[in-house]
Amino acid sequence: MRLDLKHLRYFVALAEQRHFGRAAELLHIAQPPLSQQIRALEEFMGVTLFDRSVRPIDLTAAGRTLLREARQILAQVERAQSVTRRAGSAGQGVLRIGLTGTATLEFAAPVIALFRERFPDVQVSLSEMSSPQQQLAVQKGEIHIGLVRPPVLDDHLAVQLVDQEPFVIALPTAHPEAESEGLSIGKMAGTPLVVFSSEDAPGFRDLIFHLCATAGYQPTAIHEGHQVSTMLSLVAAGAGFALVPQSARRVQINGVSFHRLLDDSPLIDLYAISSREKPGQFAGEFLQAIEDCRTARFLNGNSAPILTKI
């Protein structure tokens, strides 16, 4: 006998149904051939997979082990078939991705590079937009994947936490505290605040105001920016200080210095969102690329393993 996928499918069906008749009906075959195939599988494995002395039939310890392995094998085969078919038609494929300004700075580039390595013929279209705009664009089918900051409140969106990073303080280089390595928000008394606009990043804005209030800081003036780059331009112009994600340090703007935040602060989440009902042709493969990059970063000691599906 040669073990093939048919034997594993027959075995999994019987293991789940615990009844030869129901499993045979599910597989669209007669019961005797199913019994014969299971017997042949047991002989090939050299173990008894089912306890037939009880009703309904039950798995033996060996059977439970094989069930776990067989499910993984069949799932991997199904995924390989799906990926291969999609790659075969990739010449017509388009993946439209939305990103916040901060997502473009650090995490997005290696994920997109990995995805393009796996699917070189898929056209990748990138659009920088705010998190609320991305949520609406995913709902309308205008983009397939969004890389957004919280909150995400739409139940029709699948949400995957893909990265976290701390806040840092961005200061004008002429500020009296600009030589300090680490700073607390309380040291910013008398310095205006540069913050995200409520329209583009309501979650960010609320969190920043909460951190400021907790630290006892009351801004003497508030200036708004639509993206991190515009906020840092305001900082460079001496308009005030800003609390920004650590990845913002990659933005090279003369007149801005970055400093570790000494206050206790939650990490900033970056989510991948997609449609639950119509995720798009390559959305699953892009989410897999996110997971693979995230795992690689963890194994290299760059970050904590926080990948979670919500």
C-alpha cells in the first residue's frame, strides 16, 4: 500500500463523524470501501486507530496523534493549491494597500518586499491615507488591506495586530531640553503641543491627551498636523513638541531631535484590516507575509511576539 491524501481524508472524516455510515455518506462512497481503506491505513501504520468496541467509535491514542497531523497536512496541501492557483493567474492580480504615514516608515517595506518576492507578477498599489479613511476604503472595496492605528470599531472588518512600538518625544533642537537623552512629559511645561488632527487620527490624539493629563502637563497652545511628517515640520519650526511613534525617527528633518519617553506609556498598536466578507484575491497571502516578517523580527530579537487575530 502507498499512503496518499485520500487515506488521510477518509481517516479525518471518520475521526470527526465517529460513525462509518455518516462518514461514508459525507465522502460520497459506500461504507464497505471506507472500512477497507481504514483497515489498510491501520495495517500500513502498524497501529490501531479506532476503538470499535464502543459506540460511537472512538480514537485510540495513536488515532488522536494521526488526526492532529493529518489535519495539518491537509490544510497545508489546500493552502499550497490555493497559492499556486493564484500565482498562476497573478498576471491579472492587483493588491491595493492603504497605509498610515507611520506604517510606511518601518514595518510596511519588508512585508511588501516579501510579498513581491513570492508574487512578483502581482501589481501592488499603495495609498497613504488616514486610519478612518482606510476603514471606509476597505468597506467600499477600494483597498484590500489597510495598515491602521486603533480604534477599529467595524465588525465587518477582520483585524490583526501586527506591530507595537513606544512613543518618543520630538523636540526642536533649539529647545532647552534637547540635549537630554530621556524626557518626561512634565518637563515640557510651557512648551506648546503638536498633535495629530482629530479627523485623521482620533485614537492617537485621545491617547496623547490622556498621557499629557496623567503627567500633569497642560499645553499652552496646540498645533495640528495631518501626518507625522507635517507634525515634525511644525516641531522643526519651533511650534512645540510632539509625541510620535518611535519609527518616526526615520524621518530626517533638520531641526528635530528625538528623545526616549520616561513616563509609563502603553505601546502604540499597528493593525492590518481587511474585509471579512470580500477580502480580495491576495489579502490572505499578504497577511501571511506580515506574520512571517513578524516572526522573523521576533526570532532576531527585534520585538516581542504579539501577533494576534481579533
